[in-house]
Amino acid sequence: MGITERIGTLASEVYEKVLMEEIKKSPLPGHLGIITDGNRRYARHAGIPENEGHVRGKDKLEEVLQWCMDLGIRIVTVYAFSTENFNRDSGEVDFLFRMINDAFIDLLNDERIFRNRINVRVIGDVSKLPDYLRETIKLTEETTKRHDKFRFNLAIGYSGRGEIINAIRAIAGLVKEGKLEPDDIDEEKFREYLYDGSLPDPDLILRTSGEERISNFLLWQSAYSELYFSDVNWPDLTRIDFLRAISAYQVRSRRFGT
């Protein structure tokens, strides 16, 4: 490493430390939503197979989750596989399912899950997932269901519109059966029929790769979420990029429609 690179590295370390100290002075998001976009673009830019880009993205997620725990962000929900992703090449979809399955197995063998009491859940329509992946998800949720310090949610087979439609169908069925009066339907009641009614709304949603949309992610829950869009592809996200997102959230004035 040349002297210019060493100076650059030192400057980045100092800036990161200063940014971290400033962040600790202000309230943190209690629930962070993440749209991990840009794995394939990262792979194309790096000249590596697209599937390797997904692997790098999985590795980055493990890193970012540790950053969240270091800061004390207690709930993280990650958009891992949308219903639209089923339309990708079958070879890529199969690779993603097996990679996700391996990631759950790694979680079950990671002592940090137990030391930090991380509760792992999946939100989405798991009926379309392969049997082996559904079994691994079930085992992971069952193993961590009593953990109560951090929550890590993976949106798999997920569609925000689909979640809302499923809730409407369930409520309409109850009304038809005479078990629920239409006048009793309010936001609190509606939330009970989402994939996870206990999940609080995200305070901040972070999306990478420069795209500025939420792409069917937590549509009901994100009505008043702060949004932060980073230009870097997901595997390239640095700790400084992450801290900048948190810092940007902290300086905003949240009005909730008022």
C-alpha cells in the first residue's frame, strides 16, 4: 500500500469514528428495512458470474447485520426474494433458494444468534418455496422463537400488494361468516392479518444501487417510513455508507402527516 492509499485509509477510519460518535448522540431507528439491490450489477461490473454476485450479497448482509447490532438497532427486515423474482431464469432461482437455505443453516450454527438472542422470522408466501427450504425456515423459526433481544426478518416470496390482498381476503371471509362487523375494521384490526401483525412499522428503509423506489416492499407498513437511497450496489456497501444512512435519518423531522 502506497503512502496515498495509507493516508486515504487513515482519513476514512477517522471519519468513520467521528460519524459513529455523532450517531450515538441521537435516537436510532428501532426498525430498519433494507432492500438489497444491485448484486447482479455488481457482478457484471466486477467481471464475475452473477451467482457469485449473490454470494457476495449474502456475505454483505451478514456484515450489515453485525453493524446493526453494534449500534443497537433491534429490528431489521430484509427484502430477500420477491414474488417477481420467481420470473427470473429457473437456474438462478434454484441457486438463490439453495443459497438462502444454506444461509439459514449457517444462522443455526452461528453462536451469535444465541448469544445475542436474535429471533429469526420469514414474512411472505412460503407455499411456493421448495419443500427443503420451507423445512429449514420452520426449524429456524422454531429454534429462535423465544429469542427476544433482536429481530431479523427475511421477506421471502414476498409482495406488499399480495400481503394486503391476503389480509383483505381473510377479513372479508370473517365478515361473510358474521364473525366480524365492517365497522370494527380499522388500521389496528387490519394489521392483525398481515404476514406478521406484531412487526412495527419501519422507521427507515435503505435501498442500494441507486434505484429510488420501494418495489412492493412493506407497502402498508412504510406509510411514514423515512427513505434513504444509496448509489452503491449492495455488495459494495461500506460501513461509512451505512452510517451515512443512519445519520441522514437522524437529522430528518418526522411529521407522520401532520
